[in-house]
Amino acid sequence: MITVPMNGVLRKVVKNRAEGVHSAIGLIADQSPPRREAVMHWFDFMGRPTAFYMGMEKMAMRFGMPVYWRCAV
């Protein structure tokens, strides 16, 4: 297991795929993404509008990766 900064995840995924390395990615994020529409999406969460990061979903779609979601409340 290694830790990769958020801005280096895409580069690491591309490198792993090129080298044939199988990997799993875990994302730990708070509920405060930057106020840029490109990186967040709004959902109704427990009756309140809440912003969520969108980066991992975009990467999963781009590379055909499965997504498993777990929310700790």
C-alpha cells in the first residue's frame, strides 16, 4: 500500500496500467471540495444539499474501472 497525493493519482494509475500493475484506489475526502464546478457535484444528502468530489468517477469511467462506494455517517 502506498499513499499518493490527490494531484498525482491519475499519473499513478496511468503508470500502473502501462506496467501491468493491478491496483485498488481508496479515496478519503472531506465534504468540502473546492468551489469549482469541474470538481464537484451537488446531491441531497440527509436532507441537505451537499457537494461531492467528482474526480474518481471521471477516472473510473475513463479507464473502465469498477466503483464501490461506502459512506461512513
